[in-house]
Amino acid sequence: MNHLTLGIYPNKQIVFNVVRPEDLENHIEYNETFRFGRLLYVDGKRVYRGCIKEEYLGEYDRIAEELYSNNNVNMYSVTIPYR
């Protein structure tokens, strides 16, 4: 099963990716290295906090929760190249 990742930038710009299981580890590593400012969620769970201060994480977590609960993303259509 593919994974749905969600990146949220500090300005609340949002990027979704549908990631193959075999690409997930590298996708996370890439985001931590080259997209270090944004938060990263995988299947609804925050895996990287980006540059967001602790006191603001709850706000971003609520945004992610709402987006995951209301998503209509085709999980069979992998978004290569990943954004």
C-alpha cells in the first residue's frame, strides 16, 4: 500500500505526495535534508517537525488531521517525481 505524505511549510503552504513503500525512507530523509523548514506527516503521523517551535506544533497537527480526514487523493497514483 502506498503512503500519503503531507508537507506543511511555516507559511502553511501544503504539499501532498503519494509515495511507494520502497521510496518512503528516502523520501523522509530527503525532506529532512532539503526541505528542512517544513513539517512532514506520513499517513497522518508527524515524522518531522521542520523549523516550527514547539508551542505551534499543535496548530499544524490540527491542520494535518483535518486534511487527512478530508482527503480525496488517489492512493494508486504515485506522485513521481516527489514534491
